[in-house]
Amino acid sequence: MASVAALLLALFFSISASGNAQPKVPAIYVFGDSTADVGNNNYLPGNNAKANFPHYGIDFPHSRPTGRFSNGFNGIDFLAGHMGFRRSPPPYLSLTNKTSHGILKGLRGVNFASAGSGILDSTGTTISMTKQIKYFATIRSRIAARLNTERTNDVLSKSIFLISSGSNDLSAFFRQNNAPNNTQKEQFYNTLIYNYKNHIEALYDLGARKFGIIDVAPIGCCPSSRVLHPLGDCIAVLNDLAVGANDAVKVMLSNLHATLKGMKYSLGSSHAVVSNIIADPGAAGYKEVQSACCGGGKLNAVSGCMPNATYCDNRKEYLFWDDGHPTQGASKKVGLAIYHGSLQYASPINFKQLVEDDG
Ligand SMILES: *[C@@H]1O[C@H](CO)[C@@H](O)[C@H](O)[C@H]1NC(C)=O
Ligand SMILES: *[C@@H]1O[C@H](CO)[C@@H](O)[C@H](O)[C@H]1NC(C)=O
Ligand SMILES: *[C@@H]1O[C@H](CO)[C@@H](O)[C@H](O)[C@H]1NC(C)=O
């Protein structure tokens, strides 16, 4: 009896949480790094780039650490919410291939993102972007086996492909060269864009048409960057790299749009949202935009958000949850701006227009 009651309770909560929202697209497929991971890294060996322990998830339903690098939901969850889903689709590595269960879930979308990864396969040691796309190809063939090719192509062409990556590539480049000259920066952008373009073309070849790309935030202002500065200021070189890379991505997407038939995209700017919050914290309702809420040492950025770390109570007043990731509240702002916002926040169209474009 107890288990039946628990089941009914779980059902009730899942219905009430999802409300009456109807998904506006057939599925969402998510690629990227810790800004998008919802638990793939939980399935990897070792302790690298994981967030599946307290105090992560302290504001998630049931205070559950899920692998999200947040006190609650992340930006992908909020974007999925605007598209009529309850939250991000499940992590790829949580789906088993034994039963049709995993395939059914895959029909509504899958999240392949892996914290620590980048645009470049040489960045990080977790699930590279190339491997994430290979995993999508696996899902695609399973869907095609169920639906047939024509219907699969139709469904995928209406689905949204979200990509949130790049910060880790920039950080890795900065660690190797903390004072790059213009030639070195240009070379780096060229390599980055060459690879980013290849990834998008690979997804296009697998049937993706609608791309929602999220740019790189001003990572020089993360607590993990500020702690490198004697006065706790932002690290200008890292912020310059973010601006340069974002500009190059903008040009690349515009060029791809001109050459790939039927490709549609929106470039969402977490950079604009976070920059605005830092420029005028009070106007956005924040009291603390330098220190992490959870962590230890200077700016709470010296030791990580470990189970024995302290954390703030007023999480809604903090921009950063840990030394490198926004709070749930800040992610919600980013999701809202990218979905509904003006050209400053998403261009050439916003995510809502991308979702509704059926031309
Ligand atoms: C799932 O499928 C993949 C690729 O087809 C395979 O490599 C993997 O071993 C399978 N996993 C399980 C749990 O059966
Ligand atoms: C940039 O730095 C590299 C490595 O130090 C050097 O070889 C190159 O000449 C520099 N380029 C310019 C334009 O300063
Ligand atoms: C927390 O635990 C880590 C090891 O897991 C240790 O290095 C660190 O000193 C501890 N911090 C505190 C504040 O106890």
C-alpha cells in the first residue's frame, strides 16, 4: 500500500509541476558543458567535473543534487520550460537501451551535455562535443527504426538543438597563455570556429534544422577568475576572449545560415544578461555579484562547493552559486531574456521566434 501511495503522490507532483503546458516542439536535444549538463557526468568514472553531491541542488525539488551545476535548475531547464516542457530532457547516459522506455524518452529529447567539455575535443576529459554528437546519432537511428526515415526527418527538423559551450575552451587557452597577442587570439578563434562549424554541420547532416546557440558569459568576472586578481577585479583578458569568440560565432552562424538550406538559428546572449547584472546589480535585484554563494576562502572561490563548504541563505541575492556557475535565479533571468528578449539578448530572432517559425 505504501508504495502505491508513493506512486500516486509522485504522479500528482509530476502532473502539478507540469501544469497544462503543452510542448511547443517535438523534442529538445542539448549539447555543451556544465552550463547545460543535467547529470551525464554522474555516470563517468572518477570525481572529475561532478555536481551530484550537496549542496548542489539545494533548491531543486526535494533538495536533490542531480549533477546540475546550480543550487536548483539551470538555464536549459528554464528554456525547456518556456518551450512547454517541465525541465531539460534527461541525461543521455541515464537512458538504457534495453527497453523501449529509453527510446520513448528520447522522442521528447535528450541532454548530451557534459561538464568540462568544450567546442574543441582537446578541451577537458569528459564527453567531448564530437562524442555528444555521436551519441545523438545513436538516438537518431533508434528513432528512425521506430518511425521511419521520412517521419524522423520531419520530427527532427521541428525539434530544437540547443548548444551551450565555449567557456572551457577559453579558460584552457588562457591557462596556456595569459597575455595572448592579437595574432594568437585570431588563430585561436579560427580553430574554435572551424570546429564549432563542423559540429553544427554534423548535426545538420543528421537532420537538425533549428539551432538555439548560447554564447559565452563574461567569464573573467566569475569568482574563479576574480580570485586570480589581487583586488578581486574581473580578469580583462578572459572577458576579451569571450567577446572575441562570441563575435566570431555570430559571423559563423550568419554564414552557415546563408549556405545550409533550411537552417534556422537564434544566438542567445547570456553575455548580455550577466554583463547587465554586473553593471547594475541593484537594478536586477542582486546584492552580491562577486563572491560565490557556496565555497570557501576568498570570494568563496578558493575551495569548491564541496559537501563541507558553507553556503549563503539569501541565494536570490547572489549572481553566482559556485565559483563558476550562476544561481538558479540568474539562470532564470538568462532563460527569460533569451526566449522572449529583444535583439540585445537574442539575434537575429529570439528563441520564441525560432520555436514558432514553421516556414
Ligand atoms: C547501448 O548501446 C550502445 C551503442 O549501441 C552500446 O555501446 C552500449 O553498450 C549499450 N548499453 C547497454 C547498457 O546495453
Ligand atoms: C605574438 O606572439 C608570438 C609568440 O610570442 C610571436 O611569435 C609573434 O611574433 C607575436 N605576434 C605579434 C604580431 O606580436
Ligand atoms: C573539506 O573537505 C576537503 C576534502 O574533501 C578538504 O580538503 C577541506 O579542507 C575541507 N574544508 C573544510 C572547510 O573543512
